[in-house]
Amino acid sequence: MGDKKEIYVGSEIGRLRKVFLHRPGQELKCITIDNKDELLIDEIVWVERAQENHDEFAELLRKNSIEVIYFQDCLADVVKEPELRSRLIDDALLMETHDRLLAVTLKGALMEMAPEEVAATLIGGMTKKDALRRIGNVKSLTFASTEDSAFFFHPLPNLYFQRDPYFFIHNAVILSVMRFPARQREPLYARYIFEHHPLFKGVKIIFGAGNNENDHHPNSVEGGDFLVLNDDVVAIGVSQRSLAGTVQAVGSKLASDIGIKKVLAFDIPKHRAYMHLDTVFTMVDKDAFTIYPGVHETMRVWELDYEENGKLAKITESRDLFDCMKRILGVDKIRSIETGGGDPVAASRDQWNDGTNTLAIAPGVVVTYESNTASNKALRDNGVTVYEINGSELGKGRGGPRCMSMPLKRED
């Protein structure tokens, strides 16, 4: 049973017991008006206030008997081992465009740092100005021609959205193949954690470690597009960041490795406002979903049924989203709770502030941003208990409480 394992996720709504978070830090202080678009952040973030917002979020979870584990702490634990640190730094440097002398010199500096500083640098980035203080000048054209403010290690400002670079289902994990360069190092760090940190002993990486035909670029797929509907069925968005062919390949691995029988492929609009499936559709109770108004009328849903060996048995288009959900979940009726309470203006405003992106911590109990007043009222009017947090700075990265959290253990 799921509740007897240290890592197990068999639904979207089972009582949450353990969660992975990343507290935003130095990586967000690197955001400027000139690089924000490249780094996928829409606004300049007040980092100290974002940290206060995030601490409030983490404390709320703890008060609800949820164990909070931090990504950066786990990364620091992993790089305490010199051999693992060396390999990880080599892999990270391969994702930067340096000549060999500069890469070797940067690695030497990182190998001499304390583990906590290594983890902070791998996430927070290193500029040429930072490097000058540590390594001095290097006989390198890359070094000579680079501006002092340019990055030798690029920061990962989106890492506080822990839902995206990987996804836990049952006691296995899928490493994402991230669509945009700004996030492509995140699953690399996650792989080292899941392969080597004792907290994740026994967890199997079933996709994204470079062992499958489709788990590398350009075959992108991201964790924000995954919803675990029950132990046998997973919904995956075909979105701006998750491609249809990759979704089918992931479905095959889910079937062959952990016994998933069906994948529902939700075809959603391919632009930033609909970034992932969980920005327009999340589960909040055994028979209830939040949904952006009008989505169910245009969204195409494909049922992919797999054999035990991972072979795709059939593909069937389901014409009605809610009829499909009723059949899959075995309920008589689906409660559809529209973002903004169904009002077009309120829905549009709340959508930009992730009003649909709820985190269920138990059946019918969710965490949301307090600014989404119309959406939160609609949830309460439909019998859902709502815990609100201040997301004034966190939301500037375009993600809500669900985006910021990766469940590691839910009760059945």
C-alpha cells in the first residue's frame, strides 16, 4: 500500500505527507530587465520578500503534518562525496560553452568549495566577476571576451517551481526533458540526487536518464503536465513544453515499469499562459477539478491504452472531458470549479496569477494564492477548504502552489 512506502504517489489528492521544495535564493537576484525573458521570468522579483512568501508556504505545510525536504540541501549532501562532485561538475560544464582550460580552472575552484557553497553556486550561478575573485585571469578567449556580468555558470531561477524538472508516480520518478535552455540543467542535478541520496534509495528513474530512445532533446516533456488520477491512470498535457510523441513514449515506460494501464493525453493551447496542463486544470477532490473557463470545450482528450509490456494497444479520442473523467474515476458527476468563478474578467486576472494552480494536500483541501479572491471563493462555494498564502513575489515567475511543490508521499 502507498502509505507504507517512504516514497509513493498514487493520486493528486491523497493526504500529503512528504514534499520536495526549493527555497528561492541567489539565482533570482541574477534576474535583470535584459535577461529575464531568456531566463523565463516575467518580472523582477524582490527576492527577500519571495523568500518570506516561500517560508510561509513551507510552514503552512508543516502545520498540516507534511514533511518538507529542500532540493538544495539534498544537492549539498550529494556533492560532499568528491567523486560525485567531480562527475556532476563535469556534466554541468558540458552544458556551458567554455574552452577546456577555462572549464578545468572553474572545476578546480568548485572542487575546493564547501559542499553547501557548491550547491549554491550550481543553482545560483557564477558570473565572470565572481570567477575573477576565485581564479584570476585565465588564458582563454572565452574569458577575455566575456563581460564581467555574464555567466560562466548560468543561474536556475525557475528551480523553485519543483513540479517541472521531474515527476514522482508510485515509487518511481520521471526526469523531465526541459523545453528551454534556461531549465535544462535542473533534471541533471535531480538525477544525481535521486541516484545517490539515501532519502531516495529504491526509487527507480524510469525516463529521462539518457537510457531511452526518446528521453533527450528535442523530445521535451515536463512535470507540470502530469496529473496522477489514480493508481492506474495518468493524465499528461500535450502543451507548449510536452510533445505528443514524448508523451506516448513516457506512457510506454509507465506501463512497462510500474503498471500504469492508461494515459489521458490532454491537448491544450501551445502558449505561455497555458504553459502546462496544471495551469488550466487541477484536481481538488475525488470528483472535483478546477478548470479555466472554456477549456473543456476546446481541449481534445486522447485515451492511450497500454499492454503490460508497454506496447500501445489502442488510441481513442474522448469527445467529452467530463464524461471521460466520470468513467475513469468511477463517480456519478464531476464538479467543475471554474477559475474566477466563471466570470471572464476575473478568470483572466486570476489565470495570470495561477488561480487554477491549486495544490491539494488532502481530498477537498487545497493551498492557493490569496490574491485570487474570485477563484478562492468559487472553491469554497463548492465545499473545498482553502488555505491561502501570499504569492505577491513568488507568482512573478508564473507558477502557483502546485508548481512550487513536488509530492514525494501521499496516503492512499
